[in-house]
Amino acid sequence: MNVKGLNLDIDKAIDNICEVSNRSSGTTRSILYIYLIVNILSLIAVINSYKYNWERQRMEYANLEYNTLKKHLKQVLPTNTALYNEVQDSIRQKREELNILLRSDTENFTIIRIPILGNCFDLNDLGLISGITFILLGFTMRFTLTREINNLKIVFHAISERYPDDANADQFKDSGFDIKSINYTRRRHHYNYLSMNEIFNFPPLQTSAKSTMKARLGKAIMKMFYFPFIVYLSIFANDLSTVDRGIRVEPIHTIISLILSFLFALAIYYTCRECTRRKITVYGLYCAIYLNDYKYPEDMPTFNARQLSTLKFDEQTTLADLIPPLNEKK
């Protein structure tokens, strides 16, 4: 059905609709980048607060050496002036090293600084601040993915209506060209144009069988939106591990923070799940369009990640093969 060496006269109006859809996809990616950066910074803050991190180990080792030197000083006779002064100098240097490490721990690990904005907050408030941030970004991501899905449906509908298989059949009888093949190539042109804008999706393409999602890679990409939930669980677990100290210092504030953090975790899980479902729908739309000769199906199937990530595309695969398993109830 390929048409080569022919001016296809692509409709500029359809190209403009495709460009709008691509811009909405770009907005989703921009928010995703911000979301990932916030997650990575939060994860780094949690790792740095862990009591067995490198900085704390250096501090513990320096403190051990400091105490050893103090014990050694008690055993040195003051009459042995050279050795006595040498040990005192070592104690002084070790004390300065401990002060530097303690200052570094307070400034870099206990206090969290927000890049660009220049603001800072205490590590104990990380659960509340990151929870609110994750929820806001998660709902924003959910909304942009919904708009991306709707825009893709609009553009694929427009492509199917603009380039049907039976368009102007009477006018092409004597032209020597098959309008069905021409419009198929036009639809494929727009499909490829849209798929080129996908970064975290691998829509099926005729050009390369390797462009489709493989089982493991596909599942990983489709589940990537659960990363914020995993990060927040680590933050929540860190708060739980220090709850005894928090109750001794500020019991009411600690209990309220734990309750809010638990509620935030549920909300973050919800946003992650909804974003994952919408990302699966985006990939599923491309699969359905690809298997239906680049036309919008009259009966659009529902999609699930496991079957889409293991779906194989070859010349024998059709939309009829795709719909039944995707519509099966879990």
C-alpha cells in the first residue's frame, strides 16, 4: 500500500492540529522533568539523613580518634614536654575537624536548601513539604496527560476523516493512482510525525521492529510514574525511624506530621496510579491506530500495561487480534 515518488499534498490544517498535539505532549514532558528533579533531590536528602551515610561515618571515626587522643594525653607525663605538646596539638586538630564535620552536617544535611529559589527548611519537615509538592505535581501531570490523550484522539479522528479510504473515488478512476493507498500513506505520514515527538513511548513503526516496546523495558517505562511514591515511602520510613526522638522534642507536631504524611502517601499513590493509566492509554492509542491502517477505530479498546508491553507487531497482527485480550477483565 506504499506510495512512492508522488506529491501527497498533505493538508496544512491537519499538520497544524498535529503540531498542537505535539506541544501538549511537550508540556507533559516538561512537568515530568521537574517532577523527576524534585524526586531526585528529595531522595538525596533522605539518603544524606541516614545515620550510616559517609559523612556520619567520618564524624563517628573522628570522634573515636578524638576520645582516644584524650585518653592518651592522660597517660603522658607533663614532664615529657615534647610528647605532651604533640598530643595536645593532635587533640586540637581533631577537635577542629569535628567542628567542621558537625557544621557541614548541619548546613548540608540537616538543613535542606531549595535550588534556584534559595529557600531552606529543616529535614524534619521534608515529609510535609515534599508530600505537598508531589501531590501538586502529580495532579498537574494527571491533567496534562488527560489533555494529551484527548488531543491525540482529536488529531487521529481528524486524520481519519480527512483521509478516508474511499475519498473522491470517482475523480481518481482515470488518474492511475489508488486513492486508498495514497490516503494510507498520508495517514502514516501524520502518525510518524506524532510518534517522533514521543520520548517515553515507543510507538510501533514500520521502519523498525526494534522501535516497539520490549517486555521489560515497556513495563519499566509504563510504571515509571510510581517512582515518586517509592521516594515518598522512603521519606515516610525515615520519619518513622526517628519518631521516638521527635516525640521527646515535640510530640504533638510529630504525631500530626506522621498522620499527614500517611494521608499524603495515599494521595501520591493515587496520582501515580492515574498517571500510569493515562500513559498506558497514550501508548495504547498508538498501537490501535497502527494496527487499524492508521485510522481511528470505531470500537477503541481499553488498555492494560502487561499485555501492551508484551505485544508483538508483525504483518499478521491486526486490530482484531488486539481488541479481545485488551477488553478482557482482569
